[in-house]
Amino acid sequence: MRSVLSLLLAVSVAACFGGGLGPPQGSLVGTWGGDDAGFIVTDTSAHAHVGCTKGDVHARILTDEFGRFDVLGEYNVNAYPVDLGILHPARFIGQVTGAQMTLTIVLTDTTLSFGPVSLRYGRAPEMAMCPICR
């Protein structure tokens, strides 16, 4: 009984101090949120927002044994206030450690990049600066 109570206490303390559980090993599926940034990942695609920009990956994202990923997608830097519909080829580069992700989006046809942003697994994106991503 004492060991069960100790385990429950440890889990509760970890949750209170941000040590929550991350996604299953090698998977990114779920919602990753941060300040003015978000990354929503499914088994077959992903959608990202950094400020008032947005982009998509049209493939499954897997991490390597060090929690890193680097995948191709497309990115729209003119999503607000008028979406011009111009999509740039982009690399979505990140690293996951537990429930924390660092994400950078690099356009491959220009010198622009967005991030790095810090995201947390299971946290809703807080898009205070941009009304299109709420």
C-alpha cells in the first residue's frame, strides 16, 4: 500500500511541475502547444502554426533514436490578414525530449525560417497574437 501511495504522489508532483508524460517512443501523434505556436500531429500528417503563419506536412512523422525529425512540407507565410495562398516548400525540423519539443520551420526556396519554438505535448496552442489559429 505504501509503495502505491508513493507512486501516486510522485506522479502527482511530476504533473504539477510540468514533468508530464510525452507521446509514445518514436511517435509525435497529438497536440503540441506553446506561446503563439502549435503543432498538431496525426498518424499521416501534421499542421503547424507559428504566429500568423501556417503549414502542413503530408506524411507520417517519426523520430530517430535521439528524438529528432526532419520532414518536408509546405508553409504559408502570408496567412493573415489576407491569405494569399502562396505555399513555400519547407523543412520541419525538431527534437523531442519527453513531453517537450523544439520546432523550427525552414523555407527551402527563401532564407526565411520560423522558430525555434518550444512546444509541450498535450498543451493547447495559445495563439494570442493571431486570430486565425484559435
